[in-house]
Amino acid sequence: MNKIPLAVPHMSGEEQKYIQQAFDTNWIAPLGPHVNQFEANLAMYTGAADVAVTNSGTSAIHLALTLLNIQSGDTVFCSTFTFVASINPVLYMGAVPVFIDSETDTWGMSPIALSKALKDAASKNKLPKAIIVVHLYGQSCKMDEIMALANRYDVPVIEDAAESLGSTYKGRKLGTIGTFGIYSFNGNKIITTSGGGALVSNDVSQIEKARYLSSQAKEEAPYYSHSEVGFNYRLSNVLAGIGIAQLEVLEERIAKKRAIFEAYEAAFENNSKICFLSEWQETFNNRWLTTVLFEKNSPEKMMQQLAERGIESRRLWKPMHRQPLFQDVAYYSENREGSNADILFKKGLCLPSGTQLTDKKIDYVCKVLREISK
Ligand SMILES: *Cc1c(COP(=O)(O)O)cnc(C)c1O
């Protein structure tokens, strides 16, 4: 049997058509009709008023922070339980992250911990300039609670929906609820342009500004004219072509991802040793990766034993407050006794979730899991 990867890019076959069009018309250089089309299609799909596509999800977060006018020394509240790319742009701004714990229903930012942190910040007259929430593994955070707190203290919210394109909260696509949302089209995400991202907002003027900032802040003039620091963050026209074709199959990919999750869950229905992240009320999860928590087994050992049988798995995100990079960063946990994000890291694993997985291979993974989790 071939090795079973965690997840690999899954092309639809139509990508070549758009790439060929870009070549035929020589729209190879940045920008061009595919970029505009991909942006329009993404706006249509997500329901956001406007979308700017970028060369990565990370650069989309950096643009969002720039548009929010974050200054050196400002604080930004961030989920501790995430990939480092959610936080690095805060450091690019010279700003200071403050980490917030997860809650256990969605694994997203805990409104209880957030409330504590906001109250504390208000009392010190040092409210954050932004809150970055992360919708992990396709699962929406508790957005009503988070938005209510953010609105009470008048702090804008950026939704890092890099892993959650197509997922919803109360019928709204993730990424469109806060002031800004971002998506990633990196190779490991649910759809990919090989590398890419998007910034979305319901404020059209902010997205227009994002396009300008991400093209070296080049002003309208018959010569090169610049008054602000810009970036080279636009998605190329060739890659946007791949994105158009990938977006056409997103619903199909989500259906397959959800079927994979359901197959795993059904296989361990009466097994108390393995727990799944269930879909929180009024949310729809794209099931980017199926994740499990082991009640007894060590995920590190499980990962090793799976690898010995040709199955790739991966640990859940190691919390940011545990990273050497962030040794001195403040952290608010939900409970005084311990940290939910630490427990998730200690117990969790991502299972193979590639959309090319066959039923036979899922059965094989389940069989191995059953054997080694005894
Ligand atoms: C992938 C990812 C990003 C970064 O996206 P890139 O396109 O790789 O820059 C940001 N946040 C989270 C949670 C991610 O999973």
C-alpha cells in the first residue's frame, strides 16, 4: 500500500485551461483578468462586499493590521492555539501580541478569557488595537460572544479563516463577520493556488486601499509616485487562474472532507478513547482536517506508530505561549487551574484528510488506530 499523506493538493483538471489562457494572452505578470475574476468569484462565494487576493494568507493579515493603522508598541489580542503565521504579522508591525486561551467547544478563542483580558487592558488604559481570532480546522469560533465583547470595547476583529474557507457561523461565511477576514490558498489548505491568500471586508474602500498597498503603494500618476510604504503582496495572474478553477470545486472538496470526517467518527462511535471535534451549534465546518483527542494515548507515540504503518498524521498546533519566540508575552487562560490550549496540544492529532482518500484507505487508518489505541 502507498503511503497515506495528511493531505496533498487536489487539482480539478481545469486549472490548465486558465493557466493556458494566461499564457496565450501573455498575462503572466502580476495582475490581469484572472486576478479580477478570482476576486469577483470569491466575493460572490463568501458574500463579502470586496476581496483583494494576495500572495499569501500571512500577507493578507499584514495588510489588515496595516489598514487598522497598528503602531509600534500597540497590543493585539491573538489566539494562542494557532499556527505562527497568525501572529508573525503582529511582530512585523512592531506591535505586541497578548495571547488568549481556547474554549473547549470549538477550540477557538475563549470569550471568558478574552473578557478577562479586555477588562484588564481597560483598567490599565491599554486596550488592544485589534483582536485576531482564528477559525481552526474549519470550525467557527463563538462569534456572537466575541463580537459582543469586541464591540463593547470598540476593538476591530480580524478573522483568520485560513483553514476555514466555506465554513459558516449562523449562515454567514467565516471571514465576513469581523472588520477583516483572511483566507489562505497555501498548498495544504482546502483549495490552493500553490501559494496565495485573500483579504476580505465589507468595507470596499479598505479593500481598494489593500490593492494599492499591496502593489507598492503606487499612486495614479503618469510617473512613479509614492507617498506611503507599500508591499509587493499581490497574487500573480497565473496563480489566480489556478484559484478560479479550484474555487469551482470547493463545494465538492468540502463534501468530501465532511464525508471523511463522518467515516472516522462512525468508526469510533462507541470508543471513549478517541474524541472528535463536534460541529458547534449553528455552525458549518468545512472539515479541512479531521482532528481527534486521545483520552489516554500519547499523540506523539500514536503519530510514530501510524508513521511505521505508512500513515502520516500531525500534532495539533503547539500554543504560542509555549513557543520560545514568545517567552515574555502575556497570556490569559480560561481557568485559573490550567490552560485549555495546552490540553488540546497534549491530547490531539490530525488524521489523514486528503480529498483523494478512498474508503479503503480510511478503513485502513481506522483499523490501525484501533490496534494502536488499545
Ligand atoms: C495557513 C495558515 C496561515 C497562513 O497562510 P499562508 O498562506 O501560508 O501565509 C495563517 N493562519 C492559519 C491558521 C493557517 O493555518
